[in-house]
Amino acid sequence: HPCSGVIDRGDPSWKDEDLTQADMGAIPLFQGKYDLSKRLVNDDVYNKLNLEEGMLYRVRCDIWVEEGDELIIGAGTMLAFEGPYSLYLRGGVQISGVEGNEVVFTSAALEPESADWRQIVLDEVDEGSFIEHAIIEYASLDNRSSPFPDTLGALTVIACSPRLDNITIRDSYYAGLHCFDGANPTVDRLTVERVGMHGVVCMLNSNPVLTRTRISDTRGYGILLVSNSSPDITNLLMYNIGGSGLYVTELSSPTINYATVYGKRIEVLGDEDGVERRFNHGIHAEGFAQPEVKNSIFYGYKSSGVFSEISSEPTLSYTYFFSDVDADLFVGPVDSTEVGSFEFSFVAPEEFDFTLPEGSPLLLGSDDGGEVGAYGNNGL
């Protein structure tokens, strides 16, 4: 495979035995000052890079698929990255795993860990591009110090609208899914788990549609929305979130419907005069943010269920908050909501079963008389 060559470190005009050539243009984005990456040579006739179904490919360079070219990956294919390399896509993308035989993007290390490789970037890919049934793990090497800090996710989407179905992102160093600069993907059944910072990040006018999303074990926010990003989110389950469940800022106005956000694992961030203080919120809205939340459950946040400031006013309806703090202090300025102070439980939260038990009043608590939370409205 052309990627089997060693990275060029000399004159950019030199070629390896596989006839791939160094690409100076990739230096500032992914490599260091003295490291050159190589551009993959595609089929001269069909302009397609077709990775054979079920094969293992060891990646030793950045892979670029340019505008006008096409990447096709079949079920069961694995790409194992041997260093800080990326899959950078600007053409057509067809990544077609199936349930039980997913396409896997992973580390080649014997003892893999987060940040072993960089990420997959979909940058203005062709209309109709898609990724389905894929696993992305051990990626998201921190690029915040690079000249292009817009590629922070293990999977980053820039200024395009691909279809992303049944994708699992895990053990990412920084973020899971990152939507940037008007990215509006349609995302169904996304799972993000064990990430170093945030589960999903949307920035700069990015408005994805997310349905049936699970986010767990983050050190940062579950979902971070910045700079006029207003996704439509339905059937969302988040638990073991290190920061606020939803952090919405800078004119962002998302719609969240049928969410369950469980905050019991919040760590104590400060202790003053013997009083435990926790600074994480179910929803934190600031900077003229106007989130709308319906048919949802927020459980166990010790700072506040909703915290809003700087001309922000969330609208909440058929939404229920449960906490052991004073209910009057639990919810900040909002339009309408319900604060539950009665005993409440899920079926088995210690086993990550957040369904509602038989007889729960919330089984009839939604705006249409059905179940609220992540499992309502046909559920996860």
C-alpha cells in the first residue's frame, strides 16, 4: 500500500520506492517544522482510493483525499496509525461498515492510549458523503497550539454536511466530535466515551442534527456550543460528565428534546469554610444564549440545575430537575420548568441503566403524555 513508505525528511522533490512524494502543504497543519507528510497517489483513471474490505492497513503518513477524488472503505477494514498522522478528506467519502463488522480507526501501538494519532477531518467533503458503523479510538492528539486550532476532535467536520451513522468515538485525548465553520452533519446513534475533554463541540455557526446520542466519562463538558451554534438534539443520554452537562454560549440557541443528563459523578472543585462547593451545572448558558429544552431530566447536579448569565434565558418545558440541594437555589432564571424534590430513581444507574421504573410519574410527563428523558419518543 502506498502508505507503507517511510516519511520523507529531505528534499520535497524526492520520492520513495512506492513513488509517493513529499507534500510541503501539510507541514503547518499536522507535522512539525522538519517533518514532511506524503500525499497518497490515487488511481490515475478513476481518482478513487478503494481500501479492500476486511483488510488491515498500517498508516505511516498523513493520508489526503483531495477535492475531486474519492475514498471508499468497506466493512471490517482497519486502519492502524503508527504515529501522529491524520486522515484528511476533501473529496467524496464512503465509509461503509456494518453492525458487528465495523470500520475501525485505531492505534498501532501494542499498548494503545489516547493521542497515539491525530484525527479524521472531513473538510468540505462532497455532498452525499457518509460514514456508517465505524469505531474511532485513541485519537485526537492536541492541536490547540497549531496554526489550525479547528481540528480538535477525533472526528472533525468543517463546513460540510455528511451523514454520520452508528459511530463510536472512545479514548480520545481532547474532544469526540467537533463541528466547525458551518458544519451541519446529520448524526444518528453517536457514542462518545472516555474523552479527555468534551464529548461534542460545535463552533462558528455549526448546526448539526443529532439523534440518539450517548456521551459518558468526559473530563470536560458533555456538549459545548460556541459562537452561534444551534444544533437540534433529540434523545440524548449523558452521564459521568466532568463539567456541566450542556455549556451554551455566544449567541447559541440549541433545541434539546428528550434528554437524560445524570450528574452524580461531579467532583468537588472547592471547599470553603467547611462548605462543599461544586461549580458544575446541568445547563450553563451565557453570552446571549437561548437554549430550549423540553421533555428532559437533569439529575444530581450539586451546583445548580440551570445557571444562566449575561443576557441568557433558557426556555424549559416539561423538564424535571432532581437534587438534594434547596430547590429554590437549584434553578436559575428560566422561562418554565419543574423542580422535583420528591424521591426519584432510575432502574439501575450504578449499572448505567437510566430507564424509568414502572410506576414513575415521568412515564407520563412529556408534552404528549408519554415518557420524558432519553428513552421517550421511541428512545435510544
